[in-house]
Amino acid sequence: MKTQTLLNYAQDGWHSGSGGLAEVASAVSGETIAVTGSGGLDFRAMLDHARKVGGPALRGLTFHERAHMLKALGLAIMARKEELYQLSYETGATRADGWIDIEGGAGTLFSFSSKGRRELPNSRILVDGAMEPLSKGGTFVGQHVFTPLQGVAVHINAFNFPVWGMLEKLGPTLLAGVPAIVKPASATGYVAEHAFRIMIEANILPPGALQLIMGGVGDLFDHLTLQDVVSFTGSAQTAMKLQTHPVMARESVRFIAERDSLNASILGPDSGPGTPEFDLFVREVAREMTVKAGQKCTAIRRAMAPAAHIDAVEQALRERLGKVRIGDPRDEGVTMGALASRAQRDSVRSAVAELARSARIVSGDPDSSPVPGNGAFLSPILLRTDDPWGSAAVHDVEAFGPVSTIMPYTDLDDAIALANRGMGSLALSLFTFDAAVAEDFVLGAGAYHGRMVILDRTSAGESTGHGSPLPVLVHGGPGRAGGGEEMGGIRGVSHYMQRTALQGSPALLSSIVKQWLPGAAKPTGDVHPFRKRISELDIGYTLETAGRTVTLDDIEHFAAFTGDTFYAHMDEEAARANPIFEGRVAHGYLILSFAAGLFVDPAPGPVLANYGLENLRFLTPLYPGDAMRVELTVKSKSVRNEEMGEVRWAVFVFNQKDEIVAAYDLLTMNQP
């Protein structure tokens, strides 16, 4: 393979680093395949370019427009995925490993795109929670909102997943409207650089939205501000060095870290040999040791089993690991490739030597290469300690490779304590078919682990397994794991935004957030709102219906027709005995049905479908002889595509005393 010079992308142009460039070797052959460096870059100018060019351009787009860009970026990656697979082999990754990295990365962009279009408004400000009344007369209220930070997201990524690791950070960042400067790890930077190049060449993002550093970050941190975010994945040592930079403290720069993690997997006390959960546990521990050659931040480093079953676990794991075929990931039948570099292999060997001082190696040989040549190959190493509380290293030293230690526990409390002894992890898995065991474990260990996977025979077939971070779930953990959270759907987007409490009149705040708030104006008109397209509907436009008296015959007919003969509707004496009612009351769903009858315009038109109700509350009982009327108000609207969009209506049902009987949000799909 021809040696490639990896380029930086700064201020919308490609630049070669000046000065001495670092060599990057193939993990498979040991040959130099790339040179990289960032010498000569003006890091302050890069930050200024992102803030002055990229930031305003992204903030000028709506959440939906940004979401569409994410989808387009994902499609661009998928269209050229084979180019990335060929490069990925040089990192030691098998095709299956590369699938997680490359197609999993694109899938993360697709997920954030979908959630952005479904869960975020087609606007630029995100409403956070309900309006807070602040005055008796209702003229002064509060509303929390999120707006994009006006700085730069600096992404410092690890070597193990050069594509996914980049895209899982870029998804929420770009959706929030914040430009990013990406710094990949050098060992696999040639894959990250190519994926970055694919996105730039797709010409999807506005100028200044993305920049790339293929080497050291120089004086970049000296120029960070309170509006910037640093998102880091890597070792605890490097994380602490970055986090304690004086500018980070002075400017209160946001810092998100995903770092060392001695993740645990526990075989439940009910899951002995012969149970499906035992087999699942053994398979998962072996898989987590060998997928990506164990170079996963979520890999199982500590496997715990009841003392009575530890011998059976060891035997089963040794048999399964003995079937692993190690070699060039391009070769058919190879199930585990190389570590990312010989330096990484040496680091793992050093960690294993430290572990072996308090645990014994029961499978694998860390000192010899299973494949001839200069590649970074290492066999899976399984260690065992029978004194987990006397073996501190197994809870403190992470060998970031195909290495795991098995250990016994005495009872469930002991297992929980051992799991928590890791002092914070990204992921924990528990294999049990006993719901009581699972509940006790969650209560005992939840505070120490960012994600907990509880696997049994019913979920295993569709489970993503112990070590798979998902874009809709938070990825991070407390303590040793760094204390950060990434992804988690829209939760991850908020990391790159500022929550602000707005105060003012309902009318003023409604105009800002593009959503009707209680107390704001509710203009009416001669045209029924169901006759208007989304583009013709004004926020706050309201239909006030005529009234309808609800009779006892209505209530009894509804009960007979639906089968809902609950006593509060049918038995006067029993209803009066209820502390809530004064007598028989109308069904809640009768009220909703009659409300629809009052506000619906039945002719075909812009309203395509009613697809749900949210936040429904029944506030005042409606008695026989009471009258009801409805106010239907356009609360918010959002166009999804050329054919339809969502209109959210605030619905209030009043009685003849103008008391609110029911309130809810009605969701309809309308023509744009």
C-alpha cells in the first residue's frame, strides 16, 4: 500500500502538516502506510473561522434542516463504504468489526436525523418543559428554552472506532447547530481522514461547519471560551491533563469525557450450567474479548460468577476462545484481527503483566504473536483470580485489548460490591432469569454504571449485547468512566446548547418560541382552522365552538354502546359516595368524543389524520345537564416533508361556568 500523506482541513481548505511528520503503520503488516502531522496550522484562526462562519450558518438553519443534512452525510458515507472497509482492514479490523464502525457510524447519523425530524420543532429554539406561571394575573410567566452555543465543539477521538467515534459526536453537535473541529487518533487516523473527506466532498454542510486536525492540537486550548465544548474519548490520564488546562477552568469550558472503564458482566445466582443464561454469559464474554480485538471502551474486563460455577465458566470460556481464528482480517474464516498498532499491543502486554501478579493466566499467551510477521497480533488472554477482594489490579488496571478476568462471588451483595469496585463504568451486563435478582442489582449497582444490560432467554435473540452503545441511549458513565454522557437521542443534543430561563408576557414569549403559551392572544376568524393549510395557520389561531348540553340519556347510551358501565357513570348513590363526585358524571371519553363533534369540520381538506392525544387531563367533572364547549387553538406547527406536517392543537373543554373540564394536545397531520 502506497504511503499516504494525511491532510488537515482548516478554514475550508486541505493543508499538509509542516515539519516532521509522524509515521503510521499498518496493524496487519507493520509497514508504514501514512504520515501525519498538524504543524503550521493556525489553531486560533481555525476557532475563529468556526465561530464567525460555521456557527452563524448552522444556527441560521432549523432543526429539521440540520437533520436532513445528517441524513445526507450518512448516505454519503454509505455510498462509499467499501473505500472505508479497505482502509479499515489495515487497522486490524475484520469485516464484522468494520461494519460496527462504518455502517454503525452512518446509522448513528440516520438515528439523529430521524429523531431530529420527529422530536424537534422545525425552528431554531427548543422549548424545554411547560410554561411556569409567575404572577396571579397571568401576565408574567417563565419558559425554559435551549439555544445553540455560539462556540466550537472540539472532538478528540480514540483510535478504536475511527468512523463511528467521529460520527457519534458529530450527530448531536451538528443537530444542535454547533460547528466542530475533529481531532482523530493518529494510529487509525487514515480511516477517519477518509471518512471526513467523504463528508466534505459531498458538499452538504455550510462553510466552517467542520474542520480536521491530523496531529497535535498545539495551542488550541489556549483560545477556548465559555461558549466552546470539548468532547474527549481516551485514557483517564489524557482526560485529566486536558480537563485541568487553566483555560478550561478559567472559562468554565464544558468538558464531556468518556475514558477508562473496567466494565463488568455478572452471571446471576440462578444461572448455573445447563441454563440458557449460562450459555449466553459465556458467549458474550468471549465475544466482547474478541470483537475489535477487545479494543472497545465497553468490553467486558471483569466477568463474575457464583463460586460454585467458576470452574465451569473457565472451562466453557477456554473452549470457546480456543476456536477463535486470528489473522489478516481480509482472510476468509478469520474471526479476530490485530490490535490497532504494535504500541497498543505492547501497552496491553504491559497491563497483562501487571494483572498476572494477582491473577493467573488460564488461556492465551501474551508474550508470543499468534501470527508471524510485524503485525500487532495478540491471542485472547483470559485470567482468573479466586480472591477478587485481594486482587486490586483486576479492578484498577485496564488492558485495552482481548483480555478479561474471571472471578467468583459469594452472594448477590458480594457481586454488586465487586461490580461497583470498578469505581464507575460505561456498561454492565447481568445474566439472570430472576426478576428479583435483577431489581436488587439495579438498585445496588445502578449509580455506578452508565448502562445496564439485563439479558435472559427471552431477550437474547434480539439483544444488541453487552457492548453496543446505541444512539438513542446515553453513552457514558460515572467516576472512572469520565462522568460524561454522549448520544442518548435528544439528550445528547442538549450538551451543545444552553438552557435559558425566559421571563416575560405569554404573548412575547410565544412569539419567541413559535409556540402558543397559555395567556397569549387567541385570535379567531371566519375560516374554520381545518380549512387552512399549515402555511396558512397562525400560531394562536382559535376556533370557539357552540355549546352542547350533556344529558343523562347521553351518558347511558354511551355506557351501553361502549360497555363502559363504571359505577360513577351509572350508579347515583355510589357516585355520591365517591369523594371526588357529587353524583353521576359523564365519561371522560364521552367528553372527548363530543368535543371532536363540536370542533371537527368533516369535509376533505388540509387535515389528513388525527394521530394522537398528549397531556390529557380531566379537571372538572361534567354532570348530566351541564353544557360543554371547546376552544381549539393552534399551539405549534412543523412541516415534515412536501406532503405533510404536524399541527399541535391546544384543546380546552369548558362547562357553562367557564371551568375547564378537560385539556389536552391534539396532534394532526396536515397538508403543508
